[in-house]
Amino acid sequence: MTNPELVSNKIRSYLQDLSPKAVEGLVRSLERARAEGSNDPHFELILTVSAQMLRQFQPSEAESRAWRLRQGQVQRKFFQPLDEFLVTEFLPNKQEGRIHRDVLDRVWTWLGRDLLPSDVKKVLDLALRPKVSDDKLDLLVSNLRRTALDAMSNALHQIDRSDKERRRLSIEVGGERGIADLKDINKIFGAEDWLMPLLQVVPETLNEKKFRADTSILRIVQRCSERFPDHVPVVAVALMERADSPSDLACFAGRLANTTDAKLISASRFAPFIDVVLSEAERLNMLAQEHRKHNPDPVAFSTALSDYHNLVKGLEQDLEFSHSSTWHKRLSETKREISASVTSELQNAMAAVRRSLQVPKTDAAGNLKIDSASIDEAVRALRTAVMVRNGSETFAVNDVGKRTRQVIEQTLEIVTRSLISDLSKQPDQDVAAHLSAVDTAIMLSDIYFGGDYSAQLKRSRQTALEKQRTAPKGPEFPFKPETLQISVAE
């Protein structure tokens, strides 16, 4: 039995214990995860087995469920060549070769309803047949993609000749940005015969050496740029998606153009490599803003800041952006926006730290009422402060950053030492609450001051705990109660 067959049997065995409703719920969860960008290699296998099982349930409902499931599979297979070119964020500047993920549903609806209704329906109907294998389905979808390529090319040609057709298509795919994404989809589909084999030759992961010293990738891109000059942005996006450090593409662009002068690179056919990296800086800026406003994960914002800082630092080490006004302006705009967010975060940092260091109270049942939200806020603020401390050249927040760090350092040091000192004096019933505050303080100190300092605090905490356990628990009487006699007369 082959490995795929073994995995398929295990999945089927698991699904057989589920109700039809549970299987359908699993399918929806997988569809949602896939739409958000997850790329688990077992997704397609699970969905295929689920579709087969749904067809075994009540016929009237099963056909509807299986049809929706198969439609999702067909749609994903249809757009599969675009996987490396999709972004979730709506970038402030449309970058050729980077396609907003949400446009795919619009394009699929347009194809199935207006452009190729009979072709799409035929593939969907065939996909529902149990005897149609995955290989056969792949061939059907591939043929559909080729048919769609001709139809989309014709539609895009029409909108250049007719404002009415342009307005109509704009409504279908989401405005001018949607049309630009559709052109990218069309370009990538049109290049599938040579682009996909090229990407199969390129390693899945490209380290610094590949971009800065290796000649094999360099020769591949040079030959590609000579044969397909209009597709340089697409190739640049694909390489950046595989790069350990996206900023390495700046050095690579210089090698391709045989210069380190930003102005000369901007005038060469390899300028899109820098455009693509700048679009990544803009994406990371948007991601950081989104994390700060909506993501409760306390490390997400600082992680996006770190990725942004590393990218910008690498870019500015390789190129002098002041020599290219357009690139310099784009980078400066993202710096201003991200610095404004960091400033707001730092201004709230001290209040967040103080709230997180409060000794928690207990409820009526004796359980600790730990303010997890304040602790998470403090973690995010401290990680941001550390990020700014280590990346002052990227974030223009020197004054507020310096003031915030001074107050944080003083408060953390004084309050943590005080909490540890008071731990040894606590009655037994208050130790758990006080120890919780101490642990929070040590955790925050570890983030800000580092592991050596927090290790020292942990030793002090242990000493204080041992002292508390051995301390007298109440007054000692120098005599036995029964020896105490009081005369009424006295």
C-alpha cells in the first residue's frame, strides 16, 4: 500500500465515525483555513475523502453538499498556479505580480456566470462523478484554465477599446485594482508552460548566499528577463516568496543590473525586484497596523515590527535610496506610518506595565482574578520597546523611546524587587496572589532585561519563598493555657 493510500484510509476511518453534519463542518473549517492562506499538504486529500463520503449520505442533501465541496476543490485547482503570488493584505500600491486573495472568488463567479458558464458547469458536473479520478480532474481543470485564458485575454482586450466594457468588468472584479489583479492572473496563466517548470528548478528556500554569490539563479533570471521581459515582476515575486530574507533581492537586483547605484537600477529592466521588496515593506507595515488594532496575540505586533525592521535595515545597507526619489518616497511613507503606531504604543506602555504588576484579587470562590488582558498589553508594549531600542535607525521615535525606556527600567526594577521582598512577609492565604504578581514581574523583566537578569530574580524569589515558609505563623505563648488562673475577687 502506498503512503497516500495509507493516509487516505486513516482519514476515511476517522471520518466514518463522524456524522454528516460534523463532516460538513470539518469541510467548512478546512475551506476557511485554505482561504486564509494555510497550505497543509493533506488538505486536498481530506477534502477529497470528505466529498466521497458526503455522497454516501442522504441523496437529496448529499448531492448539494458534495457539489459545494467539489466546486471549492475545482476552484482551488483552477487557481493553483497563483499560490505564490497571493497576498491577504490590500496593499496601498498595486504591485504587479502580487494578487489580492479576495479577487479570486470574484473572478471565479464572473467566469462561471458570464464568461464560460457552460465550460465551468461541465467541469463541475464531471467532478461530481465518483469514477472521475484526481488525475482526470486535474486534466479537466487544466483544460478549463487554458480555455479561460483565451476568454480572459479577449475580455481584457475589449476593455481597452470600450469604456462601457471596462465599467462592466470593473463592477464584476472590484474596480480598477481588481482589473489589475485580473491582468496579473491572465499573465501568470499565460506563462504557466514555462514559469511553472522554472519555479520547479528554483529551490524552495533561497538563502543569502543564493542571492549574493550564487550564479545559477542569476543566470536563470537573466535568461528569463531576455526572453520574457514583461514577466520580470512575476519572477521577482516568486523569488521573494522563497527568500529567507526578502531584502536580499536588493543586492540580487544590483548583480543583475551590474551596479549598486539605485538610480541606475531603477532605469534597468530589473527595477521590479526593488519594487517588489518595497511592496513587502508596505505589506509588513499594514500587517503591523492590523495586529496592533485587532490581534490579541501579544507578540504579533512586535514580530511584524521585527520583520519590517530587518527588511528595511537590509535594504538600506545595500542601496542608497536617496538616489531614487520614487523608491525613497515609498519607503519614507511606510516609516512614518509605522513610527506613528510605535509612538502610540510606547505612550501607553507605562500604564500597561503598572496595571500588569498589580497583585491580583480573589473572587468569592477563592480563585485568583488575573488580569490577563493587561498582562498581554504589557508584554506587547515591552516587546515593542525592546524592538525600538534595537532598531532606532528604522523607527523615528528617539525622544519618546528614550523617555519610555527610562521609566520602564526604573518601574520594573523597583516594583519587582519590592514584590519579591514583600513575598517573604505574606500570610499563607495571600502567598498565591502575591506570587502571581512576582511571576508576572519576572516574566516582564525577562522580556526587557534578558535571561541573565530574570534568572537572578528567580533565585531571589525562591529565597523569599523559603523564608516565608519557615517564618513564624502566629504568637507563641510562654505558658500553658491551663496554668492561667484568674480569681474573681482579684
